Amino acid sequence: MTEYVGKSVFEGIAIGRLKIVKHDEAAASVEKGTPAEEKQKFYAAREKAVAALNALYDQALSSVGEAEAEIFSMHAMMTEDGDLEDAVLAKIDAGESAAQAAEEAGFELSQTFIRIDDEYMKARAVDVIDVSKRLSGYILGKEEQAIELKEPCILASSDFTPSDVVKLDKSKVLGFVTTFGSDNSHTAILARTLALPSVVNIRDSIDLPFDAKMCIVDGFTGKVLVDPDPKTLSEYEEKKKETDAARARRQALIGRKSETEDGREIHIYCNIGGAEDVKAVLANDGEGVGLFRSEFLYLENDDYPSEQMQYEEYSRAAKMLGGKLLVIRTMDIGADKQASYFHLPHEENPAMGLRSVRICFKKPDIMYTQLRAIYRASADGNVAAMVPMIIGVNEVRWVRKVAEKVRADLAKEGIAFNAGMQIGIMIETPAAAIIADELAKEADFFSIGSNDLTQYTLAADRQNQELADIIDTHHKAVLRLISYAADCAHKEGKWIGVCGELARDLGLTEFFVACGIDELSVSPPYVLPLREKICSLSANKADKDTFIK
Ligand code: PEP
Ligand code: MG
């Protein structure tokens, strides 16, 4: 038995024969011509890659619809991206073959994304790698092949590209295992959509001799066991029966309210990084979106996204959600999410520096443009705006002033919007929590950003892995702040949610119920487990003192 450990992207157990999918060989050993010849190869391959992507777009459009198909037009754009081209040409000039240059340039570009502490951005890294691998494949004259599956099996590979995924016979896949890839890679997204226990980023490649061997994917621990001994196999078969039954129970909660046994309803919304993610929200029966991290639009572009570009993205999400609430957070650039065109000064402590709304105080146009886009989208669905990193009452008043100007301008221009759109704030600094009584008079709602609230309250850098096992995520100081903010919100008749990672911590659900939290916003896969937990609790019996005293 050989064991690998990676990151689970969907809980559950899969047991079946392994099918190892090898992608093209590395480009290193290829013979190369003169730099001029290599550049010519690159441009010829780029043209073919774009044509193939356009064909895949058409294929996906007719088989899975526009939303799924868009990935291929995005990849076509990335293939023709000027930064990638410059990097490839420079490497060819430095003596590399076109294929090697394409792979390396893609890898290097991907590292910029990987360094960002966010699963969504890490997934964009995989996109860059996909694009550069496709390019190097075409340079080497290799055609893209569909993966043939004869029987249901567990698929293992370095990673699966969107083009692999669109061509797969999905009824024959039991689970995925990948060497690379993040929680938001295409493999991970597909695994969750199809509810397949899967593990990504095992950092080792599974050797070809293991092809067709029995394999267990433990989507709870992230373990992958190849060629298990009979005892392990039978233990896992037992566990699989239990977990499949638990999943069936949770699936039965689809369409049900998230309410305690004594009738207190808590809305379960989802956190998303773009309109595309709304599909997962709906598939998991999320009741709305409690946090749309709009900064990804800024991070994905080389310049400030225009009002129109933002409007289209927000509007698309709002329309996909039907009448369900969409809370769009104004951009949270800064700290770990840097976009070069903001030209932010170098900071010793960026998490405590010029970040999110603070940038807007210096460049109000950013807030004005974004609020215009959000207000315009408010005509297309149930939209609210939310401002992060607030520390004072004057800040909220400033945002409201900008909003007032936006409304006046839109009205003058005859553009539709919802004049009553809610404007809420995040409570993610200790300052905001401590003056929550005053802020509750200014904001339409609160949402607790527990990731930052924990970081700033406990003086514990959220990016520092060394602290992960030292810092108590249920620290009383943080929970007392949450409890106080909830009381303040309710005193003013405002609603309060939690959108940081604590929202999905089932060990805290009773605490949130006891505080009267109205809404919990989590990644889509956590909706049903959280609903199950809420349904098992009694609001009258929920006791917050055990958490904060
Ligand atoms: C938070 O701080 O808890 C939050 C939800 O915002 P982000 O993680 O994007 O900083
Ligand atoms: Mg935050």
C-alpha cells in the first residue's frame, strides 16, 4: 500500500481502480532551432492554440452552456496575453527552445498568483499553467486527446485542464487525484459539482505501474491509498457506506429552511469570488451571497476595471441568483491582495496599511465607479453593497455621501437603480466591533469578517502558518466582540451576518445561534452541513456563556 496526502476538495470516500492520465512530456529534451525559428514556432503554435480554444468554446457552449464555456474564451485571451508573450520571447532570446520558454514563462507567471493567500487566485495560477502547457504542446506538434474511460475509475494526473474536463465521460469518474492544483482549480470545482471525493496537490506524481490498481480516496483526511491491504480496504468500504448515507441525509435538506428545532431561522449565504461561482451557490442550495469578493475583478485585470466591466459581472451574478440577495463587497485591495497598477507605496506592515476603503479615501473615484456599477446592478436583482475595513463612523458617512452622489448622477442620466439598496459594513477590526453601537446607527447591516477580526484582535498574522496550531480560533476576545456587535446591530433593528471562516465552524454554530446571528456566509460546499447543524440545535437552549465566560 502506498500513501499520498494532499488537500481534500470534496469530503467522502471513493474506492475504485486507478486510471493514471499522463500529460505531455516536459519540453526540456526537445531540439531547438535559432531564436528566430523558435519565435516562429511560438507564434504558429499560439495561433493553433487559440483556434482550438475557440472550437472548445463552441463545443462547450452547445454541451454545457455559456457559463461553462467562458473558461475557454478566457484561456484564449490568456494565450494571447502580452506579458506571457514578452516572457516567452525573452527566454527564447536567452537560448531556450520555444516549448521550454512557454512552459517556464507560464510557470513563473503562475507563481505570482500562487503567492497570493487566496484559493481563487491560486486557481488562476493553474489556468496560466494550462495555457502554457497547451502552447508547448502545440509547439511540439501534439494534438489534444480526450481521456478514454472504459469503466468507472479514480482519475489521477498532474492536474486536469478545462479541456480534459469538458471531454470527460463524467458518469465514469469516481474521484480525482492531482499532483498540483488548489481548492479552486477546475478539477476541484468539477469534483464539487459532481460530488466526487477528491484530493488535489499531493505534490507527488502517482507512478504509472499503479495504473489499474485499487485506490481509496479519503476526502475527509486528504489521504490517497494505492493498492490497499485487505483490512484497510474493508474498513474503508464500511466507512464509505456510512458517509454515503450521511450525504444522502444532507441532500434531503435541499430546499429546506435552515432553522433550529424551535423555529429560529438563520440564512445560509455563500462567499464567492466572481459571477461564475454562483453556479456552486445554487447547486449547494445557498440562500444568497453574503460576500462577493469584488477585488478579484481588480486582481485579474492590468488596470482599474471600468464601470461597465464591473456592472456586467455584478449584474450577471445578480441575474443568476434570481431574487436571492447578493452582497457585493467593495474592493479589498492591499495587504495580501496587491495589484501593481494601484501603485501602492511599499509598507512594512501592509495588513495594517493602506488597504481597501482606505485607498478610496485617497482615490475617491475608485469608490464612485464601483458604487455606480453596484447601483446599476441593483436594478437587475437583489443587490446590497458592503464596505470592508471600517474603523469609524465618519468613514461610513463618507461612503454614504459618495453613494448619494452616485444616486443623484444615475437619476440625472436616467439609468435604472434601486434607490433603497442596503449599504452594510464589515466588522473586521476591533475598533469597529467596539464602537458597533455607533456604527449600527449608520450601516444597514453588519457582517463579521472573522478572518481579519481574529488577526487584528489576537495580533496574529493570518498568513503565518507557524501560528496555525498555537492560536485559539475560538478565543473569547474575538467571540465577545462578535456577541457585542450582534447586540448592537439588533438594538438598532439591523441584521448581522458572519462571512469569515468561523461561519462554517460547526463548533461555533451554537454560539452564533445564541448571539442571534441572522446569517452565516460560507463556501458553497459547507451550506448543507451547516444547515444540518442548525436544524439540530435549539435556539432557546443555545448558551453563549459557555463560549465567552
Ligand atoms: C474576513 O476578514 O473575515 C473576510 C471575510 O474578508 P477577507 O477574508 O477577504 O479579508
Ligand atoms: Mg477581511
